[in-house]
Amino acid sequence: MTARTIAIYGKGGIGKSFTTTNLSATFALMNQRVLQLGCDPKHDSTTSLFGGIPLPTVTDVFAEKNALNQPVSISDIVFRRDIAGFPQPIYGIELGGPQVGRGCGGRGIISGFDVLEKLGIFNWDIDIILMDFLGDVVCGGFATPLARSLSEEVILVTNNDRQSIFTANNICQANNYFRTIGGESRLLGLIINRDDGSGVAERYAEAAGITVLMKVPYNADARDKDDSFDFAIRLPEIREKFQKLAQDIIDNRITPCEAVGLDFMGFVRLFGEVSNDAPQPATADELFGRKGINSGNETIAEQSSLESDDLKMAQCIDKLPSEEQEVYRMMEQEKKALSEVAELTCREESAVQNLLASARRELARLFFEN
């Protein structure tokens, strides 16, 4: 049976690894074979899971093996922990990444997944793979599970502060974007960690149309468990919450959300009144004036060499075969109904659906391979 894959995203430092680790432990206690995949260059996702033992990372092992012209094997990068009282062992992998300032973390994520796929990760005898992903990095490598549909489902983790909710909103928007070009990852909902009862994250979830899956209150004993590399679910009040969520996931009782997230102004207005006034521009005269420098050019324009995603997507659409391009534009850009497109193009609805599906697959290939 193919493993169920769940990507858990959140802002750094809000308890994402804490949540993933305790969910992994809960699944193992429920007799599920679970693998926790740390997808953060800090490679600390599995530290508590393995009692404080740091795992060798895929990035480091691959570099060492490559230097010796040797292949990477499963035993080099996949580790297990047998815990007293747990009916199943827990498996762990850390993708890792370059040291600060010495490379691209996103590229490390992509390369790590390439190694794991060659080793057949999605064919292993595992019930659930939990991917612990840093969410406040916009680099495309960290969106790999969404872009390539490697995760069936997505769970967002947040606190009640604006920055962590902003990160959750960005991931929600990213997942929705990838779904328009063929992505299949479904958003299950949102977990509020260290809930202080303020209701800020719940207010956002309601406005964005996202289900709140679980609220975990701040608990000093739970923090102490985590700091000492133990599981917070050993505390009854924490275990009860994680058991309910895990059982709901196993029993497929959670209906995926159709949320697209909030635009920027819609988001900031959750936190107070915002002026609609345009920002006041600065002038070259006031910036150069005190130095007495006449630049001879009042307008200095910087031209970026990077194309925007929208421009890149438009170029990809232009490369589609004419029939696919016609159907895609009518359904995705003009938002016409399936029946209307079928009538306008004199095709069967099934033929329109096939053309749209083919267009999405080709767009995904063009967008991510070019």
C-alpha cells in the first residue's frame, strides 16, 4: 500500500517540529508505521523524535558518498527508533542543507527529494510520511511537495501572532496556485499551537475558509518535555488532542478545504483599520539634496532580470497546443463553466476535461523545467 503523505508547514519557531514529532509519536502508538521527514536546513525536526540524537543528513551523506564515487543506500540516511511501549518503531530522515551563506537551501531540498525518490521512498512499507517543512521561505524548493504533488495533504501550523498567520496564508495561496496548474495536494486545515485564547488565528481561519483542526494551549510541562527531547503526548491533556486529530486523519473524517487564502489588504484588515491612501513617494532632490550631488537623473529605475511568475506562466500558456490553450484560457482565465466551454467549442464535456487536464500537465512541466 502506498504511504499517505502529509506536508506540515509553518513559520520557523512556532512549534511546527513539536507538532510533527508528537503527531508521529501518536501515529506510532496507534500501530501505524510512520516516517518523519525533516525538510529544513537546520535539520532539527527529528531531534526530539530520536531522544536528542542528531541524524546524518541526506545532503551531507550524498556529498561524502559522491566524493568517493559511491552510491547512497537506505541505511545511510534512514534511521529507526524503537521506544518502550510503542507497538511500531518510528523512522526518521533529515534532508539538511548547506551552512548559512554557503548555498541554496531550496536546491538542497530538491536534490534531497531526488535521492529519496531514486531509493523508492514512496514504495516503502510505510503507512504515513509526515514532511516537516519550513514555511516562511519563498524559495521554490520549499514548495516541492506542493509543486510536484508529493504530499497528498497539507496541514498549516500557526500561533496567534500576525507573522505566523501571514506565513500560513502564503502557503494556502501557494497550494491553491499549484492546484490551478495540475497540483493535487489538498489543504486539510490549520493547527493553532500555543493557543493563548485570543482567537486571532481562528478569526483568520474563518475569513479564509480554513478548518481549525486542533488548538494546543501553551503548556509549560509540554515545553519541558520537548526541551528534554521527550514527547509532550505523555501528558494526558496533550495526548488526547493529538489522538483525536490522528484518528480523524486515519478515518478520513476531515473534509479538505477549498480555501484560496486572503489577499494582502484582506489579511491586514483582520488586525485593524488600514488607510486606502497611496504611499507618499520620496524624490531624488530630497535624498541627494544635503550632499549637494546633482545626479542629473531624477528617476533611477532598476530593471530586474527575473521574470515574475505571472509573466512566466503567460509565456508557458502561449506554448500550449492551440486546442489546449483555447480550453485552458476559457476555463481557468475566463472562468467559464464546463458546459459552456463544451458548447462554444463544439466538443463533448469529457473531451473538454481531457484537454484541460493535458494543458495543466504540460504547464506544470513547462513552468518547472524551464
